[in-house]
Amino acid sequence: MRHILFSAFLLFCLTGYSQERGEPATVSTGQETAPAVERTRTLTFAQMGQPNGVRLSGINRFVDLNSGIRLDELVTRASLSLRVLYPQGMRHDQSFVRVYVNNQLSGLSQLSVARAGVPHTVEIELDPLLFSDFATIRVEYDGTYDSECVDPGNPTLRFDIRPESTLTIGSTPLNLVNDLALLPAPFFDPRDNRKLRLPLVLPVEQTEASMKAAGILASWMGAQAFYRQAEFELLEAASPTRHTIILTKGKKMPEGMSEADIEGPSLMIVSAKENPWIKHLYVMGRSDEELLQAVYGLVIEGQVLSGQKALIKKVDLGAPRKPYDAPRYVPTNRPVRFAELIDFPGQLEVSSDKPRASLNLRLPPDLFSWAGRNIPMDLKYRYTAPSRWNDSLLNIEINNSLIQSFRLAPRSEQVQNKINIDLLGQAELTSEEALQIPAFRVGGNNELAFAFGFMAEGGGSCTRVSQVARGSIDPESTLDFSNLPHYTRMPNLTAFANGGYPFSIMADLSDTAIVLPANPTPLEIRSYLNVMGLFGQWTGLPATRTTLIVSDKPEGIGTKNWLAMGTSDRLDWLNNANMNLPMVLNATERSMGLPPAIQWLKGLWQSDTELQPSDSARALIQTAGSLGAIVGFESHLAPKKAGLVVTGTDQDSFERAVAALSDYGDVAKIKGSVSLIRGDDIQSYSLGETYISGALPWWLRLRIAFSEYPALIAVGGALAGVILAILAFGWLSGRASRRTKGN
């Protein structure tokens, strides 16, 4: 009996520990439990940020790959399959490939002499115990061809890893505790680099308010997913096999609960009955207003939630936001410190093995750059000083274009001869440089890179890259974009497809109206949610103040920018003659604005990079077939406000048009004011009237106007010269006349 009681007590303790910490889940089969099925995930190097593969050498000896391990997964096995090629001539008995997981040696493979010069696969088993939340996998190449002296720049020391190389991870699901403090996990897990595909269940009775709540939730998830992107799927009931979010007003409740159990705006997380490691988040309210308040509580106060259930009593949306203050944007109204731009600690640190540091700069697409306008940068950096002048240097690049290069100065002889106790940082020199980045080199998405090149002193042929040198860009360095005004010609689909402009000017979309047809179809709702996810991705914030209009005769747009979505047969209100759309289409007819007749072919079929504006001439084309379109124009309701339509002649073409906004390859083709989408083909045109968004100082407008008409400058200069000559002649003549009279 004592043994039985002890066993029961031990089982109770282990069960409690499993529920609290998260243990491998089991499925109940009545009389016994069985472990959950193992999941296998295979990632190629291309999926881990190396689309062209990797070339390692004696100088660049390693590559780091990042793979997150979800909070609800336990790694049980891992392996690396490297498709490699290396030349003959190395000493293969002293050449190795080492693999580190989170800085711990996990695998080693000696290079084969027989396979030199032939592509082959190297299999390396990794220790699954080394995989934590974020796993950094370092593949390091250690090659040599001479035991006495090795030149790291020798082409013999080349090791190519093909992009089809893979990392395979096997894992079992963990049964997490039902705690709101884990949000947004497991529905979105920042450790997972894959695209977020999230099932949603909407209320049975869908209203404008409940759809707005779903859109705000989608934008929040899009902001969390960021570069991974978010895609949403509509379900009628919570999935037993996938993490699901359910928005309900009482009709769809967890087992054991009813509509009467809803006390107000509330959140609750529960486990799926069939699979306890699958979680369902219920966002609940007794009315549309309460459901909306529950969503506000989730997206605004999510960081303070805890426990299985929370009642949202009050939510403050905060003060109105200011233009261009989206977290994804670099501030453009003041100098910005590099410390505000870093994504992780050590991002600006470099070494001989990792000689390059970079910053990602996302800017509003309407920053106006013109000849002679530059972006000042105050750069401060530190480095291990060489003992004498050599080829050590620092290159500064923007979008892979060299801006400036500095040689790294040695320590002065006066400093070298000092006898003292080394203090922290004394071995490093600090330098400061003021430089200018040409504004025309900067776009919406940019990479600012700092590449150090360290050379160590050696004898004769043994001069090589230093293995101990380090460098650092000071986080107090600054960039200043405040001298660039916000000014661009619209419509500009490039700016919309890359950053949601001009809707993203207000990060909470307070100046945006989304228009859907009455009684929207499931496809139109899902497309709306996916676009809201994109807005969150672009701004980094949930769209808490957006306006949603669900109507076939929309009212209430007012002076806002607006975006209409749906198949063309459900957007009849766009045929209003006052719209002046550059293109209107339906299943059988397409009406397009055209350039002047003499330039018809050039204007309509020119390349994407040579878009030209057209006049108000139009053509009516009678044809059939599937065609999607993204059309931009000036709103008919307010000057300098944008109207934009995402549509298609049928559901397939409409779905394809929406999907193009999430595909990086397609986004590069979306330009001008009209983008037509036929399957995989996207053609962009600049049609219809243009308008200006933003403003320029009067003196800059005058300067630009003169620059566009050089002949006018010449004529004006000549006239000014003649006028000055006449005035000078009159003044001199008068002076001579007075002198004559005086004599």
C-alpha cells in the first residue's frame, strides 16, 4: 500500500510539472496514453536566408543560419545535409567542416580527398538538446593546404554550399499551460520563421462592427508576423488540429459554456478536446460593441494579460497618432540614433570572422530627393588599432553601393610607447566621421552596411587577415532625414505595394476607409483580412482606428483615403462618372484611359521602367476572360486623397490580385496607376490624371520648375542681362550728364 501511495504521489507531481512547464503531449485512448506523432520540418538554405547558397573561404570562414524552435515544440532529432563542392589541392587530413548550435560544437566532418572537385552531400547529425528557442547554427569551414603558412585569400581555400542544402528538425508537440500571458504564442510564435497561416472563426451573424474587429485582429497578427507575412483562413468551427482564434457573441462557445456565461468583453484560452496541445483563443462579447472592446483589449493590452480568462473592462486607444510615426518607419523629423534602429544586441559589432554589420532602414516612400540634397550621417566607430598603416579599412555602403571608405589608422607612436595598465577599451581607437549619403541612393527599403577589413602584420608571405581584431559602430551615431520633404506624384502603386502608402501615413489607419460590398462573400472577407494583415506588416501597429464600410452605396468616406475590394460585378458604384478612374472593368468590357493617339503603342505597351502619363482620352474594349486589376487614382470626394481598387472579373482573378500584394516577386512589378494581372503575368501602366501628395518649399518648387525648362532659364537669363544692361546704361548716362552740367 505504501508503494502504491508513493507511486500515485509521484505521478501527481510529474503530471503537475508537465502541465506547468510543457511536456510532450499524449493522446488519450481510453485505457492508455500514446505520445503525439512526431513532426518533421525541413528547411533549405534558400528558406533560411541564403537563396544563392554560400561560398566560404579562408577569409569568410563561416555562415550563421537561424532557425527558431516553437514554444510548443520539443526537438527530438536534427541533422544537416550539406550539398558541397570544394577544389582539389587542400590537405584534406587537416580540413574540416564544423557545425555549432548556439556556440556549442555539435558536429564535425572531415573533407574527403576522393570527392574533391565533385558535388556531393555531407551529412552531419546534430545534438537536439542544444536547440532552444532561437537556434543559431554556424557552419564553419577550416581548410588548409600548407602546414607552415596559409594565405586565407588563396583560391584553393574555397568551399561552396549549394542552396538546396537542408536542415531537418524532428519535434514532438508540447502541451502548454492555458495562460494568456503566452500570447501571441502559440497562435503566432516569433521563433517560427515560416509564414503565419492562422485559422479564424467569425461570429455567425456578421456585422460591420464584428468584421472591423476581425480586421483589427488581423492587422495585429500581421504586425507580429512582419517579414514572415500573415495569411488567414476562415473556418466555421474551431479546428481540432490547428491553433484557432474564435470571435463569438455567444453562438460558438467552448464545451461546458453557454452564451449566459459571457460576463462582458472577455478573452479565454482553452485546449482542444481531442488534442490538448492544440489551443483555441475565444474573443467574446455579448454585442458588437463588447466584441470590438475585447479585440482592443487583446491588441493593446496583450502584454499585461495573464491566466486562462480575462475580462476587459476598459481600453484606452491612446492619443491620436501623428503622420509618419509608424514603428516600422525611421523617424524623418529629427536626427535618429543607430540605437533606435538595431534589432538585436551585438548587431553593430564585427570581428575578423564576421566583418560586416548592417541596419535595415524602412522609410516613407514619399521622401523627395533631388540633385544636391544629401542625408548627413555622424558616424562614430571603434576598432582594434593596427600597429602601423596597412590595408585595414572600413567601407560604408547603402543598398550595396559604396558611399565612402576610410583607412583604419594605427595607434600613434606616443600611445604605443606608454607604459600603463590596460583599461577597458584601451586597445581600441575611437574615430568620428561626418559624411553625406546621396539621397538618390535611398528608397523605401534600404540596407546600410559597415564592412571592416582587418589585416594583421606578418612576415613575408604570411601576412594574413587578423583573427583577433574587432570593430564596432557606436550606437550613438546618427542619421538625419529631416531635410527631405514629403512630396510625390500620385497615383503611385509602387509606394502602395511596398509600404501601404498613402494609407500608412497614419499608422493606426485613422485616415483610411476600407470599402467592401454588401453581404461580402467568404473570399472577400478573407481578402480583406489578408490586406489588413499587410497593413499591420507595413506599419508595425494594429489598425485600431480604421473605418470599415460594408455597402453597395458607401457613405461616410468623407475626406479619407479609401480602398475598395471585391469582384468587379459587386463594385457597380465605381462606375460613377465623377470617379474618373483610369480603368473600369467587368466580365465583358474594359474601359481604359489612353495616351495621345500618336503615342498610343508606346504609352500602353512600354516597359515598367518607362511609364508615361496619359491624357483623359479613353477606349472601350469589349472582351471576355479572367483579369485582375489594382487601380489607383485621386478620390472623387476630396482633393489630394487616394482612391484605390483591388478587383477582378471573377473570384479567381480577384483572389490573384490580392495575392500579388503578398508576393515579393509580384510586388516588384506593381507600378504606375494600373496593374493588370493575368495569371503569372503582371503589366503596369501609368494612365489617367495625376495629383500631388505632400508639399515643397516655394524656393525648391521654383528651382525645380526652372530645371525642367532649361531654355526658359537661358531666355530669362538673357532678358535679365538686357534689363541690367539698360539700367546700368541709364544710371551711367545720368551720372555723366550731371557731371557735364556741373562742369
